Amino acid sequence: MKRSLQISAIITMLSAGLFSCNKYLDVKPEDQFVESAVYATEKGFINHLNGIYLDMGQGALYGGDLTFTLVSVLGQEYNISANSSHDWYQHANYAYTNSLVEPAIAEVWRNAYEVVMSTNKLLQNMDRYTGVLKPFRDSIIRGEALAIRAYMHFDLLRLYGPVYATDSAAKSIPYVTHADITTRPLLPANNVMDSILADLDHAERCLQTDPVISGGPSRIPGAEEVDFFYQQRNGRLNYYAVKALKARVLLYRRDKANALLQAKAVIDGAGPWFPWTTLKKASGNADFPDRTFSTEHLFDIYCPKLYQSYNTNFSPDVADRGILAAHPTRLTATFEGLESDYRYNPSWIIPTVGNKTYRCFYKYADVTNKDSSDMFRYRVPMLRLSEMYYIAAECETDPVLALGYLNTIRYNRGLTDLPETVTLETEIRKEYQKEFYGEGQLFFYYKRKNQATIPKGGATSGNFTMTAATYVMPLPKSETDYR
């Protein structure tokens, strides 16, 4: 792991808060006096943590590959797999050893562990420079950092680890908790899960005083300066986001009873602070549509190059060989022909410019009225309130209550209630296919369920037969060469 984890001498810093450009500080042993100056004030710790979040929003992580590009391609969300000339064809056909795919696999791994290492460096310096942060502020920063470390390891496990439902004891990934370049062993997947949950338990204890509990996310549009501890809490891994992540992790571990407890805690506690979207908000009178339903984001990430990524991957101007768009027949089938669904017309539009005759994906397009939408511009959802309802529906043993959770989502998406005669598991799968388009969660849903077949995104019919070979990304060569 020497190549992928050689970042212990790098601290990610921002000169002026979350939306500033990156600056890096070399902290070699002989430069300890510089490091001590950086961490002499609260701002040094805040800038470091802000820099970590900004790094999470880069294209190789949640500003692309782990949300709307690579992992969504693996989930067959776009019309690619039947078009051999498409730029993403090899990815869509799980050709992990292909020369176009291997670099992407390595880049995700490297960047994810760089975030982990920078987070460990922050935690290390919090312990080294004690007394700089007041207890409340130390707890908030520490809780968020621990949650970031858990979040990154969990997604690495979901990508590079085994199909947990059938092989939870198989070797998977290292769990890195120190800021050094020592090679860490590949741990059994269930041991990694233990470490993820331990970090999340610790994070939750640290965030018991999170202002989000009593005041919600408190986003203030247009504010020139953001109070790190009290504003835009859903732009960071806050208390409710940690509980939501625990629900996601526990469900992946097949611990439905405890996943349900966490999901219900979020629904009951966060619900009043994270209101459901409306059709008016989603459509936005055309000039500022909130297509990602930002009021429901328990946690989202700032992606400074989001609209460049949109123009590269989704814009109607992109050639057919490169555009990420759904197959028209598949899209209609996914939404069951229900154009009243808030997730359909606002995000899937037949463009009025260019030569595209099919619907293009506008979920991450920029808006016209930028002044009225600065609460959700550049934001990509990471954890949603709706997911807690899906988890509750899947884990609840009372079928009436379970269906009630699902119908709550449908009501708030402009759809009618499902009757009690439906097959709940089938309907939950349909909801994941609609709700998380371009967010990367569908592939992880299929892998968690160990679904034997999934619909081909590039065809009007037919399925991919899924196996460990398609569900599990191989470790990059930069990792295996040192083992």
C-alpha cells in the first residue's frame, strides 16, 4: 500500500473556508514548528476538515465516480452496455481489467485512501495539540472526522469487498486509522464492518451536542460567512447523518433489527428539520428547480466542478458515444409511465436545443436563477431522508407498517398508495431505481441483495447475470504489487 497511502506528509488545508481552493502544507519532521503554527488556532483545524470535505467532492470520488458516473454505470442506469463504441462501454460491461477501466479503479482507491489519511492526520493533531479547541468544538470536529473515516471505508468495502451476504469472512480491504505509510493487512469484511461501526458509535457520542439536533441544518442562503458549527450542518456529517449511515451499514450487514432502530431514530428526530420536497420546488418555475430535493439531504457534498462534469457527461451537446442518458424504453419502464412522479419530468427532459430526441438527464444541470438557489447549487446528495424510509420498510416485521413507510415516500413523490397485495421487496427495488438515479446507490443495492440478474441499461430487454466477478472490483495493481 506504499504507493496508494504515501500521503502522511500532506495536510489538506483551505485558506478561507469550505469554498476556497486547496493549499497543501508539507509537514516533514524538521518542519514541526510550521505545523504547530497551523494548529495553534481553531481555524487551522476547521480549514483542515473543510479541505477533507472538498477532497471528497473531487471527480474520482463523490463529484463523479462514486455517484453519477462510474458506480451508476455499474448499476446499469444509462444506455451504454450494448453500444461498443461508447466511451463507458467497458465499464458498463464490468471489464475491470480493461486498460480504460483499470486506471479508474486505481484512482478511486488512491483518492479514497488519501481522504482517509488526511482524516487520520487531523485526528492525530487534535490529540497532539490539545487545549486549542474548546470541548464542544473538539467534539464536533472529532465526530465529523470519525464519520468521514467510516464513510470512506464503507464505500471502499462495498466496491472492493466481497458480496457480504454470501462471503462476509473473505479478505477485503485495510482499515487505516493511523497517518503513516505502514502497510496494513487486508481484513475480513466482517472485521472491517466492526471498525466502521466502532467509528460511527464514537462519532455519534461526539455529536450528542450537535446543533442540528435542536436547530436543524440552518442553511442561510446568501450568507457571506458561514458559522462552521451552526450553519449548513447538512453539508457535513452531522448527528443525523451519522445515524443514517449506521442504518445503511447495519442493513448491509443484514442486521435488520438495529438498522430499523437507527432509521426510525432519524425519521422521528430529523423529519421536522428536513422537510419533503414539493413539485413546485422540484420544478422551480423552470429557472431554479431543486432537482436533487435538497431539503431532504441529511448529508450532501460540495462539488466545485459539478457543472463541468454535467457538461462532459449529461449535456445534450455531448455526442451519443459519450453521453450518459437512459434508454427511453428502460426509463419509461422504470417510472412505470407515471409522469406525475416528481423524480421524472424535472430530471428527465427532451431538450429543446441540439439534436437529441430522447430524454437527457438534467438532475445535475445548473440553474438559471442562481441567486435563488445557492442552498443547493454544487451539492450532490450523500444521505437522504427517503433512504431511511426504504430501510424501515425493508426491516419492519409488521407488513402494514412496512408498506406505510413506502407509501409515505410515494405520497411525497406525487404517487398514489400501493395496495396491501403488492410484493414489498419488488416495490422497494423499484423505488431504489427511481430515487437514486445518478447517485450510485443502485449498484450497491443490487450487491447487498446479491441479486442474480439486473436489467441491462443499454437494451430494451434482457439482464446481466451477476456474480462475484461483476460485483467485486479487483484491488488496483498499485496495492497488490506490494503484497
